[in-house]
Amino acid sequence: NEIVLGTSTAYSGSNRDLGRNMVAGMRACFERVNASGGVHGRSLRLVVLDDGYEPERTLKNMRELIEEREVFAVLGNVGTPTAMVAAPYAVQQKRLFFAPLSGAEILRRFPPDRYVFNYRASYDIERGALINQSWNLARDLHCWQLKFSRTVNAVDSQFGFIISLKSIPDIKVTRGKEDLVGGYGRGSGGIF
């Protein structure tokens, strides 16, 4: 006599802390609800499957949760790449997909998907709140110029670094690779 809910989340991999914290929060809530008599006398049980923040594993987990475990709803999935496969599958299966940890537009269709319920703001809303975290620094001397820029938003972190020589008639400049572009790759622990 229970209500079974499931999550496919990053319990391993680079985003494991997000997934583990989501699960810890859900379990704490479920324990409190169950200690108070459950939902109309029915206890809540959470089935947790690890997708390692990988979309292929997420789809496999969604199939297991919905088709084999017959969960009432899927909740608290972590990440945009995983939501991009989990949400359409949940909608196709007519299963509630509640509070994914992602601000992706795929979760905010118009008209809205009947089975997708968001708890988090969209990336556009978050980006608007974070835009003041963008800055540029430039140093312009008589023969060279240095520019550094940094932007942090809800989707990624970007930086730019340019050192350039100004036009000096008596110096010949051989140009090599002009730009160094960097950023944080999905699932990486560092900068590439």
C-alpha cells in the first residue's frame, strides 16, 4: 500500500553531488510524510537509478522506472542533457515528470506539456539575473594591448584572453593562431 516514485539522476560522475543532494532532499521529505501517515494512508517509496549524467543511461533508466517499476511519477532528474531525453519519454508514456533540475527550454513548451512540471526557473530568467557577473578588463599601452573578459551564466562559463601588438612600422609581426577560445565542457572537471 505505497506510492512508488522514481528518479534517474547523477549518482556517479562529474555531477554526482547534485544528484546525491537531490535524492537526500527527496528522502528527507518522504520520511517526514511517511512518519505523518503518508498520503491518504499510503507511504511514499523512492526508486533511485544512477544515470551518471549521461543521456543514454537516462533513457534506459526511464524505461525501467516507467515500464518495469511502474512508478507513479519521475522526479528530480539532474541536468539538461538528461532532461532532453527524459521529458519527451515521460510525455510519450503519459507519466508525470516533476521538478527536473534544469532550466532548459525543452521543459517549457508552449502550450505546456501536460506531464512536465517545473520547479526551477528557466535559463533565460537565471541568465537575466546573472548578467551583472560579466566583466571586461583591458590595458592599452603604446605598442601592445591586453584584453580579458569573463562571463558566468546559468548555462556555462566563458572567458576570453587576447594579447596583441599594435601596428609598429619597424617591426614585422608574423601571425600565428589568432584566437584561443576556452570554456568548460559538459561533465569536465577543468578547462580545455
